[in-house]
Amino acid sequence: MKKLPTIYLEQKVHRKNNQLLVRFQYHQQLIDLMKSVNATHWSSSLKCWYLKDTDKNLRTIIALFENVTTVDTSKIHKKRAFQRNLTEAQKELLNAFYLFLKGKRYSESTINTYTFFVADFINFHTKTALDDLCNRHVEEFIETVFLERNYSISSQRQFISAIKVFIVFYPQTTINELQLERPKKSKKLPFVLSQEEIVTIIKVTQNLKHKVIIALLYSCGLRISELINLKLTDFNLQRKQLIVRNGKGRKDRYVSLADSIFPLLSNYYHSFLPKIYFVEGKANTKYSAESVRQFLKKSCVRAKIYKTVTPHTLRHSYATHLLENGVDIRYIQSLLGHAKPETTMIYTHVKRKDLMQISNPLDMAIKKLKATDNTNRNVLLSGNI
């Protein structure tokens, strides 16, 4: 079989942002693989593909191509290159693991992440036979590699999950699954915008395609991946619904369309005439998730909202506003496509109406003082300032 062209990676500032450049000689198989990665763009001036220069994107590209052809990372900063020296036998094993994950129908993102972490783990213990790997080797990898690369708790949980799947695929190791513990998740409350801020962002967005994307993300509570995979055939305008197919956890769900979005949808459709996907890039391909993030950021600046707003912020806002409007938490769970009610319950912690009904003890103390002391009717915390 003819060897595929080498993939060359490098970093460069392009369009005022740090980008990861991906170069290779023309080959349709490699092009198809490149197109499967979200947020990738073709640069006519640089004659290469590029995407945002992040550790996650670097891991994705390496995991995507390393079992297909040679990936040259010599131009990547040494602290970020994570160069591996795998033997041919190890590469064959990882390729088999990759196919095993595909057979289990994991998502492409999960397959790439698990393969990357297991490849790094095997590379780190390359002098140790696979059959001799134990739980202590897992701990050493976390203590050394994860601290050095400053990985998040979320990444560490993914690594443990990857190892649990790997020892099912390769049970000859002495790693004990029962002793593998994932660190607890960070319990961060979601950031939400007010309804007035949402409407302002939509109003100041001048591009019609961008405007309809923002309106749909919020009004349907969509994840960014669900939006870019949305097809024209997924809309049922008569029932005022759209079906979200193959969402997180490979679940389908129906969500309702807002009456106010119909004129916008009609205007957008007749202006852009998409063929397959609801929003399309060049040649009827999927729209880029990174493009959505970029124009949303610009719209927030125009709206004079200087908080960090992402597409997922719109989903958080949708869920919180439904809860504040009295919608039952079980319906919200269904609309969001959450597998567990505990996931949806987090929005009860940011429900503003309930919080506003709680009297602050400082206000109560001042009110009590006013009621009992007739000489201090105008109690002010500022005193005589």
C-alpha cells in the first residue's frame, strides 16, 4: 500500500490569532479527515489548513493522524509537542484500540481523546511490558505528566475513563479497575445572561446568518455541536418543532421553535438557500464551531457586554430562564437532553427569582431597627459620609 503524505504541524499568528497550521501534500483521504475536525479552515494565502492553537486541538490532530501517517511536530514548541517514541507493535496495538472504540460506537471526540491518553500512557512507560502495568504506573503518569502539562480535573477524569476502557480491551495488564478513582468534578455554577442582554445581542448582530444562529442557540437550548449538525430535514415548521439527532450520549430529542423566530428563519433561508445543513460553510459543508464563537464574541462587544460569553452560555441562559418562568424541571431536563436530573438541578442554584425572594439579614436588621427606634427613621450604612 502506498504511504500517505506526511503531516507537518507548526504554529503561527494568522488573522490576529495564534493558529496551529496543518500542512500536507494533496491527498483526498487526509482532506476528508481534516474536514471531520470542527473549527478547521483552509487558508488560500498560507496554502494549508489551520485551527486555533490550543493543547486540545494539538492533541486532536496528533490522535487523528498518527495511526494513519507520519506526523512531524518538529516545529512545535518542545513543551507542547509531547513527542512519542512508540514501537511498531505499540502503534499496531493503539490502532486496534482505536478500532475497538469505533466498534463500541463512541463519539469521534471520545475516540480521539481516549486514544491520545492511552498512547501517552504507553509511551511514558515504554520500558515496562504492557502485562506488567499496574495501578501504581497509572498514578506515576498522573503525578508526572498531568502536573507538568497542567491538565484540568476534567482531563484527568477522561484519562481514568480511557484506562478503564483500555483494560477491557487489553485485560492482560494488572491494573485493577475497582481501585481506579476519578477525582471529583469541580462544582462551578453556570454563568447566565439576562433576557434583556440576549435580545440586545441578537439585535446588534448585523449579519443575518449570525443573527439566526444566536437566536436558535438560545431559543432551543442547543449545544454548538448540535447546531452545526442540524439539517434542513430536522425542522418541522407545521408542528413548530425541530428534532436534535444524535445529541450527547447519542440521544434524539424534540425542542420547540419560538413563534418570534419564524420570520427570521424564513428571511435567512430565502437569502442563503442552504442545501443540506441549516447553516453551511463553503461547498455545502458544516459550518465552523470556531466561527460561531468568534462572531458571538464580537456581537457581545457591540452589545457592550464584556463578560465571557460562549455558545454554551446561551444554553445555560435558556435553561435558567425556563426555570424562572415556572417550567417544571423534568421538562427542562427533556428539552436539554440531560440523562440525569442531577445535571439539570444545577440551574436551581442560579434561579434569580427564588434568590430575590430571600430577605437579606442585613436588610432585615435595618428594617427592625427602624421599626423599634422612632428617632432613627433614616438609618444609613454610610453614616454621615
